Amino acid sequence: MERDLIQQANQLSTREEYVAWEQRCDEFIESLEEQSRIKRPQLSIGNRQSVIASIARLESLKDSVRGRFVYVGAGYGLRWREIETAFESRILTGAVINSNHIEPRRFLEDASEIVLERVQSVLQRYDSIKINTVFNGEFVAGDKRANKSIATRNYEIYRCTDQRECSSAKLELHSVDCGKLNDCAIRLPSEDDKWLEFKKHCRKERVPFVVIKLNTKFRTLAKNDFKKYKLMNNAVFGKTMENVRDRVDVKLLTKWEGRHGAEAMIAKPNFHSRSVFSENLVAIELRKLKVKFDKPIYVGMCILDISKTCLYEFHHEYITPLFREKCKIMYTDTDSLIYHVECDDVYEIIKRDINRFDTSDYSIDNPYSIPLANKKVPGLMKDENNGAIMTEFVGLRAKMYALRVQGRKDTKKAKGVKSNVVV
């Protein structure tokens, strides 16, 4: 059958004949793939009688014949079937890219589009996917020491967050299993129990639990930067991800003798260190004898996942289709992006798509006539410079960058380094 298809390919003269031939070729390739999945033979690339070698030859033949009857971009394209066949058959395939005939950047861009389309379809169906990238590329220069290579990597991708899989039935079974394993009380997440709302505060505690919704309301009413209540929201997230192992027990004492004096504390087996402040005041640090894991770490994980989901949605579904190759990410953080955009007027786009931006910090008489809207609405993007033009940017790594804005003092950030050192 393969030999017949090869002979027929040389005799095609019209598009109708090509369409019929391609259909027969696809049917034969599908039968070979089914045969490969059932038998799982030990195959090698060099063996011409192997099923995989036949599939590879037919796919290559289809691409060469297609160029005679179908216009495909610049003439260089990739097929997901070729990549999928290589993955499913557990073999490595190589491709030699001659820069005189195929431009490497275009080759990688085509591969990116095909793989992303396939990944998105799988995510919509299964919500998660593990990708093993079996691509090895080497760009050869005149000097062998200047060769650049791309290595293999593994990725695990989840759609938003794995909390979507936690149905009520699964949570109930999980609760029963956890109860059998240990005696601790486990509180599982539930969409109905919105415990971060202000109405969920517990008056039995010494201070009511003031949280996100109340803080967001306060932020919308703030008149200056000092009263933005930003720290309260960040502190709630920090408490969910707190490492309770690092907590210490420090006692301030004013006497030496007695059951609770400094002498008794120093004699304890969990004594760590002491600091003398004055003649009548000493601090004794004790090691923790037990650690209680009572922090909802899954809440902090969901906060990070959902914030990243909002960021990805803004970039991939709004910015990328709008600017295409004329937009480049210079720097990104958990909830922020610095873009280099080539367009006539980016502020006109902000004004046009005002529902995607928080413009409440712009001046009322701003030169772009952008209305003030969406004050402190969670999930919306905001221009941190409020209309001021950024002229220079240098990003070295995460939390380490510098930028220059017209009419303002230069901003330099380096996490973990004192501000008086960063000059």
C-alpha cells in the first residue's frame, strides 16, 4: 500500500486527484498508528520495514506533495501528527535545519502554535496535562565553541487550580479517609464556605478577623497612599502561607530567681539564647517543643494560582491578539507586567477598553482624557506610572530591576539589599 501511494504521488496532476490521494494516505496512516498502538513493537528509526518509519515517510511525502497543490504560508510548516506519532511511539526523532533554506525562528514559531493548540484542547477536556518536550536543537556557527543548544524539559500544566477537581463527593470521602489516618481536625475547602468574607469574622477571638472584602472597601474610600490598606490584604495572604516551624518563643524577664525567673528559663532543655537589654531586663529565646500545623496553605496556593490565571488571561487573550509580534514582555511578577509595545498611542487603547483597566489613580486633567473608572476592582490591570512615560528599563532577575520615568526620580529595586546600598 505504501509503495502504491508513493507511485500515485508522482502521477497527480489536478487538485481533485490530490484530495482523493491525501484521503487514502490519511486512512492508511491511521491504520498504521492503530497497529503501532496495539502491537507496541520494538522499532528503530533505521529499520525501513517498521511501522513508525512508514508513517514518517508518508508524512514527509504528504508535505512535499501538498506544496504542489496547497499554499502553506512561506512553505515551512509542522504537523501535530508528526510530533504526536513520535511521542506515542516512545522514540526520538531529529530534524536538521539548514539556515540557508529554513529560518530557525520561523520553525520554532510554527512548532509553538501547533503545540499550544493541542495543549489547549487537552486542557479543556482533562483540566491537566504533562508535557515531555523531546526537542533538541543546535544552532551551528563558524566556531564550534559558539554552538547553542536547546535541551529537553518536562512541564506539568493545570487549568487554573486543582481545586476544580474537588467535588463535594470527593471531599466527603477525603474527610473520612483523613479521619481514619489521624486524630487532627481537617477543614477542607468549599465554595459555599467563603470564610475570607468579613461576615465570617469570629468574635470569640481577641480581635475580629478583618479581611479582604472590608479592606477592598476601605481601599476604594482611601484619599491618599498612606490609607490604601494594601498591607492588610497582603498580610492575610502571608498568614495563609506562614511557616510555623520558624516561630520562636521569646520571654522578657525582670527577675533572676523564682519559678518563672531567668535562672529557671536558662536551665530548661529547650533553651536557645539570651539577650541582656539592661540590668533588670533580659530576653530568653526558647526552642518550640511542638509545632501545630493550623494554616490553610491551600488558600495561599489558590490565591497565587488565580492571580496568575488573571495575568495569563490578560496577556494571552487580550494583549497578544491585539499587538501580535509588536509586543514584548520586558519583566513580569506575580501580578504585574512591563511591556515594550509598538503602536501609535497605547493610551487610546486604554481609553477604548476602559473596562479592562483601573484608571482611578490618573489625574483628573490627564493629557490623554482617560476617564477615572474601576477604582480598586480586583483582577483589573493598572498603569503604575499613571500616564508618565517610561524611557529606560533594566531587568536583571526577579525582584531586581531599575527604570527611568520622565519627570520622576529613578526607581531601583533589589530584594534583600538595603536601600542605602542600591544607588
